[in-house]
Amino acid sequence: MSAGNNARLGIALMIAVSVVFAGQDGISRHLAGEYNVYMVVMIRYWFFAAFVIAIAARKAGGIAVAARTARPAIQILRGVLLAAEICVMVTAFTVLGLVESHAVFAAYPLLIAALSGPILGEHVGWRRWLAIFVGFMGVLVILRPGLGVFDPAAAIPLVSAIMFAIYGLLTRFVARDDTAATSFFWTGTMGALAVTAVGLWFWEPMGRGDWAWMGVLCITGALGHWLLIRCYEVAEASAVQPFAYFQMVFAALVGITLFGEVLEPNVLIGAGIIVCAGLFTLWRERQQS
């Protein structure tokens, strides 16, 4: 994909992506609270895989060109890792709720910055290391490990953020040889195969009303990814990426209004610290590039 320079349209699309994905998270929280997480993610991935195959078939050269990769092992790892990360994050939604889960997950850009050195060989200066340190102080403010008995479940979204950061770095790595269309194809197909191998063992009957919600979940998943593709087609990633933080805001609104979650002061303060540190690292990355 060749990025354009329509920053305003790109920002609008990224905010739309945030709204769609926040709604998707709310539906996932509801369904995973009623049914097995692996089954919910599996059905969602079936639709996602069908979507990426349809997109690939419409491109020049069709599926054969989309599937052509210089690094098949890493592409398989990417697809499996993202599917596993989604399962972990949806589990966090059911255990901790949307507010706290997204507040901790917001640290993933900091993790990408911290791991870009050992994994990609990129230089990380002292300013970004300082921002990474400050951001993880925000994570500790949210988790409060020193107050009372630490709940191990509070670490679930942090594990998800680490997995997503590694996925993001692997995506950067394969981008040196493969196109975005190829990575998108492998993400959907390999993720679907991996989660199906697990999810079929946890199949359970689903009510008619919840099948309707599952349909909405699948459609919003495809819509969100299509909007994201369009976003990166019309604007540079560095210009629109800071607006991805709106997903945390919208997801928190869904959690508070629909699920009765409470925004604790430590979560608000910690999330603010994480977002500020993350925005700084994105700004420094843009300045250096």
C-alpha cells in the first residue's frame, strides 16, 4: 500500500476504526461472558479469513500472489500470535472489564519501542527510554502491586500488550520483504487455522439472539480492518497512529455505560501517564524517521 498525504481523512478514518473496534470489544465481552472464549474468537476468525481471502482474490494475481512470501515461518508465527493475543485480551475483558484492560493494553507502543532494539536492531535513544520508563510507571499505578493482595488477573492485559507488541515488530520485520497485502492474507488465514484447531474442542450451543450479536461482531471486524486499510492508504502511519488511543476512550465508555464498570482514579491517572509517554515515543519516532 502506498500511503497518501491526506492527514485529515486519515485521522477521521482512524477515529472511525477506534469506534468500530471499541464496539467490537463490547460485543466480545458480552459473548465471551456467556460462551467459551476460544469458540467466540474462532467464529470471528472464520469471517475474518473469508474477508482477507476475498480481498486477495480481487487483487492482481489473486490469492497466489497474496500468499507469496519470502518469510513463511515468520508469517505463520505472526498469524498464530495475533489469534492467541486476541484470546488473551478477550479473556481480560471478561475478568477485568473493558476499562482496566484497555488502560493497561495502551502500553503496547512503549513495548514496541523497547523491543525494537533487540528484535529489529533499531536505535532507541535515551529520551524514548525515559518515556518507556515513565509509561511503565503508569502501568504500575493501574495495577497497584504494592497495595493489598495483588490480583494475578490484573496482568492478563499486560501479557496481551506484550504479545501484540511482538506481533507488531514481526510485522515490521516481514515488511522488509513482503507487501502489506501478503501480511494481511497470512494474518487472517493462519490465525483462523490456529484458533480453529483449539476452538472446535470448545463448541457449545448458542442462542438465536447471541448468533445475531456474533454476526454483528464478524461484520464489524471486517469493517474495522477495511477502514484501517483505507486509513493507511490515504495518510502516513506516523500521522494517524496517535489517534488510535481513542479506542481506549470509546471502549471505556462502552464498559461504563453498558456493563456498569467503574473508572477508578488510579486507572485514570495511570492511563493518562501511559498515553502521554506513548505519544512522546511516537513523536520521537516520527522526528527520527
